[in-house]
Amino acid sequence: MKGAVIVALALVGGGLLAHVLLGDPGYVAIRAGQTLFETTVPILLLLLVAAYFALRGIVGAYTARERLAHLRMERRKRRAREDTQRGLLDLAAGQWRSAEELLSRSARDADSPASNYLVAARAADLLDAVERRDEWLSRAQEHAPEERAAALVTLAEMQMRRAQDEAALQTLEQLDASGDLNSRGLELMARLLQKLGRGEQLLALGPRLQSAKELPERKVNEILAQVQLEEVRAAGEKRDQSRLEKAWSDLPRGVRKLPHSIVAYARAAMSCQDHPTAEKALRELIDETGDVSAIRLYGEVVLPDPLVPLERAESWLRKRPDDADLLATCARLCLRAELFGKARSYLEASLARRPNAENSLILADLLEQMGEPERAAQSLRQAVATSVGRRPNIPRVRLRRY
């Protein structure tokens, strides 16, 4: 309705204007340099209207072309997002070849091409396609030079997965030399130094690890503890009680609270014949966490009254009657208290819940001393089978009579 009114008004206005102009069409002269252009007013108006519509058509065509290009781009981006999502799902499902193809193909139009190439590199590495992996990592750095750290840390992780520890360490050291080593790379470098036995380098890295806000304090303590505990172990090996106490007090408080640190300290104290201190440390740890290593070591505690640690171990056993490690610990303490029948019962109960070569040997030795050689031999066979992992399948021997 509104359009019809506008058309009607335009016709009326045009008619009135034509009536005026036909009576006196006027005269228009335009000079441009040596060129003179002469026409009437109606013709000039028609030319202006024609120029307007021509210009509008050109602008409309250009705008339509841009709109079409924008639509095509949006379509490619939408397809890239869909391929990226499918690629990530395929990677999680173990379909690495499909994941690599989808992620690398859609990388150019993806919202973050570098991310696509990094994940494609992981897929290629899982396929043992090292050359393609390196190509995708290179492209990731080309598209996002500022994400160089992500690419090299990813490479180091994949090298570590292949047990290429020296190569992984060189990758991280190269990144560190450029000042781009992030917290994840710092953690990987620390674990590599720990694995390669480079304690001095790891200790030198300690302040940087502790100042990295992204790394939890407990994780940092666990990484550094192995090196920091070497002095504790060395004191135990030398059976130097004063050196042991100094080494333990010199450890950071957070490291002294770690279960494996307490177990290492207790073991060193036992080597120094300080069993009461070891028993107290292990008992408090077991009461607090029920640590398996502490339970196993508690069976080696030697106190003046052997019934004291046994009673404590049995109090834990009442709460956890099916714990194979706790049963074995009670058996060892019973042996020290010369409660051989009880020790045998605990050992048999432990082995029934989880076969163990060492416990089978202890049981075999006990049975032999108790005058049961056949049962002892059976326990020895069980110990060997547990160590091997299976019983050998041999043909049945049939004795021939002559």
C-alpha cells in the first residue's frame, strides 16, 4: 500500500514537472575546458536519473559479489568447524587416520588453524607417520608464530612417548634458550631430568618450578623429592644417624609430608637401627593415609617387644580384613614374635587374595621348618609360577614299565 502511494505521488509530481518544463524546457550549457555541452533541463534531469540508477546498479553488483563471497566463506568455515569436531571425536575414538585427514583438511578455514595442525600432528604421531607429524607442527608454527611453545612442547611430549628422552630434552632446551618455555614445558623438562638421573640440573630448576603459578605445589614437591631424598637414602646406606636427621630436617616441609618421602626416611632409619623412629613415622602415615608402601615396610619393624607392632597391625586388619598387603605384614610380625601357626594362616590368607612370589617363598620356608615338605614344594612352585607369570604347559609324563 505504501509503495503504491509513493508511485502515485511520483507520477503526479512528474506530470506537474513535465507540464512546467514543456512550456519552457530551459537551456543548460556546461563547459569543461574546450568542450561545451548544451542541452535542455528535461534531458539533463533524465541523464542524472540514468546516471544515478547506473551507479546504484554498479554498487549493488559489487555489494552482491561481496555478499556472495562472504556467504561462501561462512559456508567453508561452518564446514571446517564440523570437520574439526568430527576429527576430535575420531581422535578420541582411536580413528587416528580419519582424525588426521579431517583436522589437516579443515585447518585452513578453521577458527584456529594452528590448533588443528597440532592435533593433526598428534594423530600422525599415533600412526607412526613421523614425517607428516613434523609437517603439521611446522605448519602450526607458520600460522601462529607466537604459539611456537605449544608446537615444541607437543613435539617433546610425542618424543617422550617414543622414549626419545634425549631428543625431547634437546627440544625443550631449545625452547628454553629462546625464553618461550611455558609451565608445561618446565614440568616435562623436570621429569626428563629426573628420569635421566641429572639431579644437579633438576635441583637448579627447582626455584623456577616453585615459582610457576600454573604448577600445583604438591606436583612440584613430588618432582623434586626424588633428588632431595638422595641425601636421606645415602645417610641410610652409610648408617649415619646424625647425617640422616640433618638430611631429613633440611628437606622442605612439603616434601617431608609426601608418603614416599616418609617411607624413604623410615627405611633409612631402620638401616641406622633406629626402629622406634621408623615405626612411629610409618604408623602415623598408615593411620592417616593407609599407604601401601608403608604397610609393607611396617612388617620389617623390629621393636624390643614384637607384640606391640603386631597388635597395631592387627588393629588395622580388623578394619580392612581383605587387604593382602596387611595380611602379609601381620604374617611377618608374627614370625618375629614366633607365632608360627598364626603367621602361616596370615600368609595363606594373603596369597589366596593375591599371589605373590616373595610371600610364597616365605610360606615355603616356614612349611619346611614345620615339617611339611610337600606343602613347601607346592608353595615353591607357586612362587616360581608367580615370578614367570604363568605355569608352563608341558605334556604329562608317563612312566614306562619294562
